[in-house]
Amino acid sequence: MSKDNKIHRIYPPEPDGETGMSMYNNRHSGHNLSVSVQTGTTHTPPELTKTDTGLKNAFGVDKLDLIFQKGQFDYCQKRPPKWSEKTIENDRTKNTKYFYQNTEIGYVAEIVPDQALKSGYLHISANPSKPNHDYELTSNTTQIFDFYREVFADLRKHLVDPDLEQAKISRLDLAHNIILNHELLTYNNVFDTLQGKRHFKRSYGDSRYWKNGENEFIIYNKKQEIINFHKKKLNIPDITRAEVKALKGRSVEKVFGVHKLGDILGRTFVDEYNLFVTERILRTKFGQQLQFDFEELERSFLTCIDKFGRNRAIDNFLRIIGVEALSETKNGIIYFQEIIKSNYHERTVRRQMSKINDLLSVLKPIQEKREENFIELNEEIRTKLLVA
């Protein structure tokens, strides 16, 4: 790489790859990272015929993007061969970008040339787990480096030569495949109580998101996503996937403590993933209960008397407010009894309270079962979202 950081023309490797690799290795001699590439490497995803309930390779990298700034990669000062070009113009600027996608290896590259933005960069977006399997993941750093060495070798064929030592991580997603006991929508009440730390909560279909401008947590139906992609039914486990996504370079360093590709050597990221989920997602904020005080209930009840008359006020009030809401509000039933006492004869109070007690006797087992189910589902989610 030229010390003055000027972009200069490079030459592609010879057909057998020896000349190009020799040039590259000489330029990068003394680096800690090996850059040898096995030619002819192919990835063939295995058939999706798993029927067991256990999952292999259930945790690992789902996406790992790299960025190279000006002076950290070479290219031929014009659109590389077989790349696409896109120009975006407005009243003030004219920006040109070069794009290339290799579906066989599994990556997308983008170059913003220096003459467009005064600070050219190369961006590589890829999922190092994807070429090996439709849903199994890898956290093996040797496999990850082998994948990117293959990417770099392919880029050099197109006269694009990134400096492996300078590869900075611009995005890192970690994923965890889990098997839940029920369909994902069954856990909506649990998800409603989870309040991400400085994260906005969103839902789309049966997927749930907690995100802000720098990172995101998502849980979704991975099996359905695979079926939709292949457009056919597949005999695969009922996989639910949870993902922690650091969406920017600075958030990658904050969340996972890494800066460059070489920093992931020897890392598994299990502790970082579990810490993120525990401290930023599994923070319980129970749904808002109706918090009536005595005066609010009394005003509402007197309004019912005005609108419906004394004979119909009690029934309509209970229909509007709900016996369940009263029972879940602190002192709600006691407040209501006092309001009736102040507006009706004692026999009416006894009759109405007897009616309410009958309704509560029906409601109680429903509430207990709902609470029991919630506790069970909540415990399952909190256990399974974390990597053991």
C-alpha cells in the first residue's frame, strides 16, 4: 500500500493465482494474520432434513460487515470489471457508487470512489454462517477468517485489493437458535412486559424488535423465514431465532469490545451476547393497571347515575369499568362498595356485592390460570434466550 495513500492501479493474479498471491504476501509480510487462500473452495449447504428437537451450532455470527477507508484498499480508479455503477444526483452533489455481488461465495461489496466523496471507502457485507447452512451458525473464528480470505481472493480478481490487517468491523450480528414450547405469538404477553433499556419496542407479524439508532434485538420465526425463501415446505426444526445486532462500528466496539476483524481471534461472544440480553432486554415493566382512586371512581359512578338513572347505573358502571379491572386495582372493590353505600339502601349494597362476588368466583380461576401461564412462559423465555 502506498504510504501517500494514493489509489493506484493493481494487477490481477495470474490464472493459477500464484503471482497475485505472491505479490500480496510480500506486501503484507510480517502481519500476524495468515492470508493464504485455498483455491476452488465451494460451500454446499446440506439438505434440510433435520427432524430432531435439538439444534447443532445454535449460536454464532449471523452478519459481519467490514469497511476499508481510503488508503486501506487499492482499486483501479474506475469501475472494476463486472461491477455495477449507480450515480445519485441532487442540486448540490453527484455521488457514484460501484456494486458487486457474488452469490456463490455469499457477499456484497460496495465502493464509493474517492473522486465522488473526497474520502472513498470499500464496504463488504456478508454472513459467514450462511454459505455453510441455512440456519446453523458458526462462532469458529478460523471458519470466519477462511470465509473472508476467500472473499478477498475473489475481490482481487476484480482488481480490488483490501488490506486484511486494516479490516474494520462496521456491523456485527450474533444469533441464537432456540426451540420454544409453543408458537411465538403465545409469548406476546411476556414480550409486552419486557422494556428494553433505551430501546423502542416494535412488533411486525409475530416478530418483536427492541432497537435504537445503534443496536437492535429481534426475535422471530426463523423456520418460516427459510420456508418463505425456498417457497416450499421443509422438514426442519421449529426454530425461533434471537439476534443481537450492533448496527454501527462504534456500537460494535461498545457492545462486543472489538474494532477490527483480527480482534475476534479467540472470541466466542457468548458472554457479550448474554450480557446484552440480560441488561438491555430482559428488564421487566409490567403492563399498566388501572389505578383508580376513590374520587375518580365516585365521579365515574355519579356520571353513570346522570346518564342511565339510579336503577341502571350499577350494571352499566360494571360493564364499562369491568369487574376484573376493579379486582386488579388496589382497593378497587372496597372503594366501589363504599360508593354504593353512599348512594343506595343497605339491601341494594348487599345484593350488588353478592353479584360481584359471584362474578369474582368465576373470574378467579381464569386469573390464576393466566398468571400461572404467564409465569411459565416468562421463565421459559428468560431461560432460552440466553446461551447456556
